Amino acid sequence: MNRTGLLIALGAAALFALIYALFPQLDLVAARLFYDPVTKTFPASRVATLEFLRNTAMVIAWLFAAPAIIAFVVKLIWPQKPLLISGRKMVFILFTIAMSAGVLTNAIFKQNWGRPRPVATADFNGRWEFKPWWDSSGACPRNCSFFSGEAATAFWTYAPASLAPATIRPIAYAAATAFGAATGFLRMTFGGHYLSDVIVAGIVAFLVVWLTHGLLFRWGATRFSDENIDRWLGDRLIASRVWMSNLQTR
């Protein structure tokens, strides 16, 4: 999670924007590779093995977040006890997966960016007009195409990869990239997302991880200590219990 990684991500974002500015129909070209004009369906969406792989990918991603989730739950139950893992690591994992897999994708974009999914687009026997990734004026009312939540969740594994030992960290980053790309590719074969939805998911997930990693681990002016996080969280939880007890008494 150094400056080189940021430059690579920003370079990929600039290249993506340039290519799609010149070839806005690239999404349709890629989607047609998985569409059967005879049956007017995306055949992969009916393959049980691929659906199993899709679900497995999400389980794998959340398993990486499980230690942080368990540590937080244990702290909720026993606020006086020290956190089971580093405070910064816990905050890092929980915040980045919440932003990548939930807030930015589902709560903000997918509910407000009216781009129809390929399967709902007129070019693929749907009822709505195709919209490029930058156009939010599509007819989709909710849970729309831009950008891919499942791909963002898979690409979020950049977060645990950044915490891997330095000797294997490049391999971990490569594995996270491959995992995100494979998950996004699977969503494309189902007609669930366009290529641009997957690319943006990867860029956004990486930037969320990079910025949060900097705030918690790299930039001295904003660095938090594990002890301060543990103490602050414990104090807040104990105070909330006292408040609730007083409220019930009244």
C-alpha cells in the first residue's frame, strides 16, 4: 500500500476513462460474448456449478473479514477485555469491507445510479435502454448495474493482502486482483454486470483500502495506536451500558 500502488490504480482509472470515452459501446461488445441470441438468455446464469462458485466467492471474502468481526463482537460482550486482534487491523478490516461491499456500492451507487443490468437491457431481451457507465439516467429503479457489489467485495481482499508479511505481499496482491477479476467475470457471464462495472469496482475497492491503510498505518499525523482504539472502544461501550441501565431505571 505505497505510492506505487496508488499510481498504478490512478493510471488504470485514467486508461479506463480514455478507452470508454473513445469506445462507449465496449460494454455491449463484451456482454455479447456471453449472450445466446437463439434462446435470448445468458446461459451461464442457469449453470448450478457457476452459481455455487459465485456464492463461494462471497463466503471466501467474508471469511477474511471474520477475525475482525469476531473481535468486535467479543468486545461488545466483554468491553473490559482487550481486543482479540490489533485495534487498527480490526478497524481497517471492518471499515474497508463496509465501505467497499456495502455503503459505496449498495447504499449509494446501486440505489441511485439508474444504469440497467445487461440482462435488463433491450440489447439482451430486456426492456430498458442501454446506458454507459457514466450515465445515471437509466430506467432501473433500484439494485442497478453500476457498480458491481460482488466484484467490489472480492477486490476488497486487497485489505487483508496489505496486512500479509512483506515477503509474500506482492503474491497476495496478485491473488486479490485475480480473485476480484474472476468474480467480476462470473457476474458478467450471468448478465448481471458490464465490464465497466467490474473495472470500477476494482478501482474503488483499491482506493478505499489504500486511503484507509494510510490513515491508520502510514501517515504519522493521523496514526492511531492499537491501545487507544481498544481503550476508546471499551470506554464507549461501558458508557453506553451505564446509560441504558439508567434509562431503564428511570
